[in-house]
Amino acid sequence: MPDNRPQPPSHPWSSPTGSGPAGPPRLLLCGARLTDGRTVDVRLGGGRIEAVGTAGSLVPDATRACVARLDLTGYLLLPAPAEPHAHADTALSADEPGPVSHDPQDVQRRATEAALLQLGHGATALRAHVRVGDMAGLGALRAVLRAGRSLRGLAELTTVAMPRVLTGAAGADGLAVLRDAVKMGASVVGGCPDLDPDPTGYVEAVLETASEHGLPVDLHTDASDPARLARLAAMAGGLRPGVTLGPCGGLSALPADVAARTADRLAAAGVTVVCLPQGGCGAADGRDAAPVRLLRAAGVRVAAGSGSLRDVSNPVGRGDPLEAAFLLASCQGLSPEDAYAAVSAGARAAMGLPEVRVEAGFPADLLAVRGDGLPAALSLAYSRIVVHGGHVVARTSAVREYRDSAAAGSGAGAGLPRQGRGRRR
């Protein structure tokens, strides 16, 4: 049987005729539509956007060889989304017989396949939450770090070390593993305080470790205990480079006044909340989505992630940022613009990444989606072109066809299908 799993391209391309990531990216995007309705050309160079001009106004720079052109007529050009909450070590394990394998080769394979799947959807940067200690030891983290290195030039994969217990007699071992994980290369200190017998002590240990190494914090919590969350916010306030919480679905079950006060405390502490509109994850109880509008109204920075991807917690996860944005717009009442910002600008900010705009000087991390505007793109985002560091790193093309109605009415055979409305989606 053919292997339909995503595979790393052996010769990644920067354009239909351009050079691969080994050379300087040289690419001119032609005829793209922006969300404000303009149709523009965008010139990329050196991993950044060099210029944006009206369609036809930019020509390849004659002083630079091999400038390739990519026609984006019919595409909406957006800042690329990012994935702030992935579980790379358990992704794509739902169909495995028996317990999830923690063998490093299996973890690396799954993590690579999952990252490529999400890259195809448009996520050029991913934050993977990886369990350390217990059965996995540091093997899973080592495997995900290797996967990240193999994806260089295609996507940025960073890791969050997640120990299970950090307090009591068992906590000493967990703390030692956490510190080893940071030395190994984990770039974020995380975990799930809800699973520790002493959640406050757990948070103190995480914050202390992060402060020692100058690293950000990313904690899993259902946020169903407002007093515990208030203590966490008080401890996290002022920590740099920042504290992120997710998925915080338990806030939705709290009385409105209690949830509002809790949101105010999170905002005052500068805490970012990453919600999971597509479902929960195994590290936090419950599957409710965080109350995004309430959090935004309080001034909390909100991002959206995918969570579990076809594992025991969510056997049908897609890992698609645009689906997360679609759900925020359709189920939580956000505008399409605010919903997409949660998976793009908000997600990148939560991950400490530089902002992306379709303007000169910004990083050339872009997503082109077939569609006339953002609502259409979120609804029918079938065809996509993904740009990372000025290179085209992934393409998805879809053609919708219909059987000829005259042939069907005459009782003829299947005949040749035809393209609906003459355009691809």
C-alpha cells in the first residue's frame, strides 16, 4: 500500500524555479490580495519582506540573479499562523495498538510527521509540549529536539519540558529531570500543576527554574479553581520573558462574576492564555473552550492552538490553525479578523516570536489561501501555499469538480467532471 504520511521533501523549493534553502531566497509574489482589499506584489529577500507594491509595480531586481516569480492571483496573502500548543511526543498515536510508544525513534517519526502536517496547514512555527521523567525519561525530549533539527529551513519547532511531579519525595527527581531537560535544549519550562499534590509548590518550582535560566513558562491548567489560579497569577506577575497558561477551559464553568475577576487578575499579571477551540489535551481535565471574549474584554492576551493531534485525548485532531480560527468565529463570536489574529499574531506573541505583517521589513513567513477574503479563507481553505524564511515550503492544491448536468439528465455515463464556477478552491 502507498505511504500517504507526510514526508520531509528531499529538495525543498523556494519557488517553482528557484533555489532551495541552501541559497539566498529570491522570490517575487505577484497579484496577491490582502485583507484590506488591495492587490499587490510582494518581493522577498534574505528571509524578510523587501517591498510591497501595487500589482505589476515590482519587477525583479536585475542585480540579483534567479529571482523567481510566483503568481498568487486568486489567493489571499496572510501572515503565517503559528502553533503554540502541540503535543509532538504523543501526536499521531491514536491508532497504535497498546500503550503509546516512548521509543525515541517512534517519537521522532511521529513528531516529524505531525510538524509537517501542521506546516502544510500553514504553521511555520510550533511549540511542542513534551513530557519528561516517568516512563519517558528524557528520551522523548531528545527525539523531539532531533525532529526540530531535521525540520530546519521548513519550520521552527521549539520544546516545552513538562515534568509530572515537582513536590514531595518524588519531586526531587522531577526537578532534577526538569533541569537536565533545560540543559539538553528545552527552551520553555512547563508542566501541569493540577496533577501535583501541591499545585502551588509546583508552580513555585517551575518559576524558580525558569528564572534561573531566563526562560519563559508555559503551564497546563484547566483553570477550574479560581483561588488556585489567583495564586498562580500573583506568583507569575512580572516574570520575564513571560508566562502562558492553557487551555483554561474550566473558566467557562465558573459563575460569570468569578470568571470576570479571575480574568482581571490574569490581565494584571500579564499572563497569556492559549485556548484550544478544537478540543482539549491529556494534561488538563475537561474539553470546554476558554471564554475568549471575556478574557479579551479583561485585557488578557489570547492565542489559540490545536492541542492533541490524533492521540488518546483527541483521535480526530487536525492540527489546523485555520480550523481553530473558524471555531473562534463560528462558536465564540469573534470577528474573522480577531479569530485569525489569535492563531497568527497572538500565537507568535505567546511564543516570543517577532511580529509578521505583509509590509516591508517584516519576516517573510506568509500563508497564501485561495479565497476572496478572510471569511471565505476560514470557511473553505483548501488550497494553500506556505512561505517560511522567504521560501515556499509547502503547497496544498485542491480542485472541486462537478459531473456535467446535461450528461446526467440524458442518462449518459459518468462523463467528464467540470470545475465548479471555473475556479479552484
